[in-house]
Amino acid sequence: MSKIVRYEFMGSWLFFWALCITVIGIPLGILYLISGMLKVEHEMDDPEQFIAAYRSGRLGHKP
């Protein structure tokens, strides 16, 4: 079975951008971004069909 893998940031975007505004905080902001990243894997029979439906807008809408 194939997988769709996506990454989602679970930290605070406000805190991340506040760190990136200062020159000294940029390395800390990058470390915060990496440590707050979550990997989500979804197993699917046909991921290409799912991607095609998602891109065409037919996914998640009921008529």
C-alpha cells in the first residue's frame, strides 16, 4: 500500500517569526521550526487518484 507523507508545523508561527526578525534569533528560529515539525503518513490504495481529485477540487465537497 502506498503512502502520502506530509509535514505539519505544530509550534507557534508568531514565536517563529519573532525569532526570525532578529539576526541572532534566526538559528534559534530554524531549530524551533525543525523541532516543531510533525510527519504525518496516510496509507492509501491509489494516492495518484487522491491527488488528482484534490487538485481538481472534487475532494471534500458534497453536492
